[in-house]
Amino acid sequence: MSDYKYSIEAKNVNKIYIKNSKKINALIEFDIQIKRGSIHGLLGPNGAGKSTFINILGGLVKKNTGKVSICGIDIDKNSKQSKFKIGIVPQELNIDPFFSPVELLELQAGLYGIPKNKRKTEEILENLKLTEQRNAYARTLSGGMRRRLLIAKALVHSPEMLILDEPTAGVDIDIRASVWNYIRKINKLGTTICLTTHYLEEAENLCDSITIINFGKKIKEDTKENLLNIISNKTVSFTINNDFIIPNDLQKFDPIKENLKLTLKYDKNRTNLREIIDILNKSKINFKEINTFESDLEDVFLKLVKIDD
């Protein structure tokens, strides 16, 4: 493998579409850096520019300006070599209905010029739980199976970089978990992953770093942990032993009393939970149970998109 730091690096990328004599800015000075060996999330609402950028990586769309490299290879200077470094799983289920999974993978491997003795067709089918359907017509497969077959097709040439556009859309919960496990597995084996997803739970479970895009512009790019720290609000609830009166010292935490339950909100960067417990102890309010809840990526995403609007 060649020596490079970022599997995907884009600088000042612009893409303008002309529709009904009007300019549509799909990407505006878009930058992104996806570190080699990472799992990177590309998040944004519909129409944000995610698919446009993926299509630029795959050579289906020409950017107007900017520079893009895949695994250290400039896509303008060496498009053929850069395409060999990447595998793309599209959002659309575009599979020939009259081929079986094993035929589709063998055909795809042939198109990449992979010798028969170096193909991993059976291994890929097994890992994506498609062995039983290996000889079935693709048109008879469920939506979830077709989704996994698309992932399989993208892996036949063992790409160093894998782009997953909504990889678990239309997949049931059990299969989603198995796809997640396989994504983690191939990542540990050295494949860099970039995924777009509407499931914030998916990004939170899988990603090391995240880029948030809206209206073609990058809003934020950071580690998952740093993004979660943008919203530092926590909620804590106490189950109290006896009836009680809310102490004045707790009024700043927006207290809500429901029978013997007390719920408070606080900023974890400003207030330690110990401080709240000390106030309860000082007021002789005894509790038998405590539960805390942190902000998740959905809160971060909504806050950042709102700021950008």
C-alpha cells in the first residue's frame, strides 16, 4: 500500500448544477479529511450534498473546482488508479435482477481484472450472510439482502477505502447489527470506511470522526467525542424515599417534581453531579435510585444545523 495520511482529502470543492436556467450550488468550498484506517461519518439532511460528493469520488459527477485525492492519488491526474482504491455502495438498489449473487460477484471481480484464484466470492457471501441465497435470482431477494449484496459487490477488489451511502436503509434491526459488525471487522483489517446515514445511532455506534454538511457547506468536522461535548447538557432523575419540597439551591437546574421523582438538568462542564447530591443531602432528602442521561448525536446535529440556518 502507498504511503498517505488521509484516505479521502478534498479542498475547496465546488459543484454547480444548472436547472431551468438557475444555478444550484450542490457543494460550496467543501473540505473534508478522512483519516486512514478510521470510520468516518458524513451526516446531513436530504439535499445537503452528500451524494454529490460521493458521485464525484466515483467519477460519476465532475466537480467545477477544487482538489480531491483518494488514498493519496489525485482523481484528476490519475482517475483510473484512484477508482481502483475505492469501493462505493450506492443508496439505490441497482442490481441486475436476472443474476444470482455469486454470478454478480464473479462478474464484478472479472471487471476489475482479479484472477479467479484470488477472488473472495464465497468469503464475502458468508460474511454478509448471503451464502444460502448464492444461487438465487437477485430479483427474489429481500430489500435487506439486496443492500448486503451491494456491499459485497463493492468489496470484490479489496479496496483500501469503502464508501457506504445509507448502508442499512431498509434493513431490519437484526441484519443491521450484523452489517455493523462486518463494517467493524473489515475496518480492523485495514479498510477505511466512510458512511452516510440518517440513523444517528449508526454514526454514534460506528464512527471515530464525523463531518456534518448542510446546503453544500461543511458545518463541522471533528471527533465523535468532541462533537458530543458541543452539547454538554445532562439530565439526572432521583427517586426520593419520602415526599419533599424542592430546595431553593436546585431551582437553577429546572427541577420537575412528579410524585416521588425529581428530574434536573445541568451543564456537565459547569456543574458536578456531586454538587447536586450534596444539596439533597444537606436538605435531608434521601433518594433510593439515580439515573443520568447524556445528549446524543441527534442533539448535536440539530443544534449545528440550526446554527447554520
